[in-house]
Amino acid sequence: MVRVLVTRPEPGASRTARRLEAQGFQPVVLPLTVTSALLAEATVGADTVAVSVTSANAVRHAPKALIATLVGLQCHAVGKRTAEACRAAGFSSVTEGPGDAEALAGTIAGGLAGKTVIYLCGRVRFPVFEQRLTAAGVHVRAVETYDTKAVDYGDAEVFAALSGQPVEAALLYSAKASAALASLIARPILRLLFENTEFLTLSARVAEPLDAAAGRRIRIAPQPDEDALLALLSQPR
């Protein structure tokens, strides 16, 4: 049975593990990042016409009082999972984007020029979404609802999580997790566990921190969503 390392934080890690088991793979859960809520608030002005969300974590970690002030606005979610989280939080009008933050910005920018959009987001994020909207004349108010930090594992902890056995594949959802995994691979005592591992990443940006360590063993999902990522496991190697 193919052993697949799941590196995303909970609760997503357990959800992904269940999907892998259903598809006949053996999940090995080792979250390389952890998310935590931040104090966050926002004032909705007369020119505020929408909310944008590029990560489900931004909604899950947002204070209920903050969400209550925003649920009446049009909500633009980056993709399916994030849209589901927005609806679960109480947003009644949610549009589902193409799955990529930059593409979402391109989709919504034209209709929002001169208006203000509240962007629920993490402290750690790529700037391209905000940059593209700003360039189109949209006023973006970033409201950071959560932070993401790498988990510092000792060698013994990694060995225990992997049962001292190599993994055939590793799933990477963020550049921060990729950087953390690259750091683990660099440790001589752990290197053999990843000597033949294929690294499956959500996007080219996520893959970048692993370039030096993994090279040709990196494969990038054709679409930045989990369905496309997991589909790589069943494709010829």
C-alpha cells in the first residue's frame, strides 16, 4: 500500500487522511504548520461592497462578531472548499472562484473599481491577490484573522510519525509547509526517509522551497485544489 505523507494542518489533515484511505492509500499524518486565530475587526463603510476570501482558514478563525458585520455583503471565495466554509459561516451570497487567488482577482476586479473590498486573510500570504486588485483601482482592506507557523519537530518525533519507514509521496499545500519539509530532508538522519519520495504540490509557488532538495521528484497539480492534487497519486510515475 502506497504511504502518503499529509503535511497540512488540522482539521484539514484528518479530512485528507480519510479521503486517502477511501482511495486505497495509507495516510501518514504529520502537520508541518499550525494555524491560530488573531484578534480581528473591521468597519463596513458606505463604499464597502464585498468580502473576498482566499483561504477557508480565514473564515474559520474569524471572530463571530466580525462575521456578523459582513454576512450581508457579497462574498467572493477563491474556490469550492472556501465557498463551502463561507456559506457555513453564514454568508448568504457566495460566488465560487476558479481556485487560484490571482485568477479570482482577475475575475472580480472589473466590477469593483473605485469600491472597497474587505479581504479576510492570513498574516502569512502571497501579495498577488491584493496587488492585482489594487492595480485595477479596487480599494482592498486586508483583515488578518489567523497566523500560520511552522511546527518544529525533533528527529525522534518525525521517525515515530513515519514509523521509521519511507513515504512514497508527500502532499504539500503551502510554501511554508514545503520549506519546513525541505528543512527536515536536509537533516542527515532523516534524509533516507525521503530519498525516493515524490512531492506533490498544490502550485508552482508551493513547490519552490523544495526545488533544491527534490528537483525532478516534484509534481505540480494542474489546478490548485485538492481533487487535482490527489489525482496525481493515481497517474503514472
